[in-house]
Amino acid sequence: MKLFCWLWLLQLPSSLPVYREDSLVNAASQSGDRVAPNSVQTLYGVNLSFRTATASVPANARAGWQYPTELGGVRLLMGAERLELFYVSPTQINFRVPLFRATTTAIELLRDGVAGPRIPVRIREVAPELFTTPDNWLLATRPDGSLVTAEKPAKPGETIVFYGTGFGPTLAPSLGLQTSVNWLDNPFGFSVLVNGEAVLGVYYVGVTPGFSGLYQVNYTLPDLKEPNPEIRVSSRGDRSREGTRLWVTP
């Protein structure tokens, strides 16, 4: 009898997963309503998981390998499809949106068999967003992997690599891990905007090899006259958020 009472208490509303439509955001920009196929998203809430767990790629992973669809006792459903999970904790879930067509659907979290609410979500064709610092400086590296920072800014003519999500379909669409170069299927519909103007210099845009849902841009900076330009990307006419700056010293 005592065991039954404890099991009943665990199902009280206070222990249920709690999240809302506006707690689903793009993992790169933390913006709402920016969901696209093969994009990384974050769901915030309360009681999402009883433990913290992070998925990792095995050293011998081959093309097509998928992240787990159950992690730390948590499953996430989009319609009837299970989603790949990168990270789960009591207050945050990071996951990848599969190759859905643009549509309206719903997301539901299951934690150890207990269901949270079904929340509506709109899937856009593309929703390009860039990974940045909390104060919206672009996370960019040089080819040697060193980070572009205020102390070590980039220079005009230098090649940098930066990252985002939601850029759109690729030449070799896959539901799993990409282990080799995989361009966007329409690179001519993609551009880098420097201070609001499309400027040539892209020599690769596509999925980052070895990462699911992550895109990268290899870009040679133009001859800039002013420091710290605004950097945005445009894919099929949809632009990443405003105000993202890059540390540059002319």
C-alpha cells in the first residue's frame, strides 16, 4: 500500500514535464519560430528529465549513424517521429529536427513514460541562424582552429570558419551523421551579408563533417575599412538575426 502511494505521488502535476510553445527556440540564436529541417533546437522547461545526459559520437561512427532517440529516460516526438537527442537535463533538451517538409505539427516530450503537453510547431523551409556568444559576437575560427576574439581579431582578407543551423537541404540529404563534405543543394541561394550587403567570399557552405544538424561557412573576409562589421547569412531569402558582429581590425 505504501509503495502504491509513492507511485501515485510521482504522477501528481508537480512532477509532470512543463514547457510551452514559446520555450522552444533555435539553439543558435535562441529565437522562437525558427524551426527548419536539419536544424538544432532547444526546448526549455521544468521536470524535463530526472538526470543530465549528453550523447556523443562513437570514434568509429560511419555516415548515416544517428544520435539516440532516447537519452536519460527522455524521448521527444514530432508528430509520430522520434527525434535525435544531443543533450537532456531537468531544464533543457537539445535535439535535431529531421527532414520534415514545411508544415505545422506538434512536439511532445515523454519522460520515463510520463507525457508532457503537445505544443504546436511550424516547420519552415529554411531558418538560417548563426552560433554566437551570449552578447551576439560571431563564433568564428581560423583554419588552424584558433578562435577569433577581441584580443585576436580577424583581418581583412583572412579566411574564417563560422557555424550555424537551419540553412536548408544539401546535395546528399541524410537522416544521419555526415562524415564528409556535403554542400547545400543550392549554394547560389546562399550569401554572407557584411553590414547588410551580400559580399562574395564563400568557398564552402554545407554540413560540418562529423556533426548532425550543424552547418559551416568557410569565408574569406573582404577589404574592410571599418572594424567589427555586422555579419548575417541569407538562405533562399531568409536571413539570420540582426546585430551579430565579428571581431575585425582593418
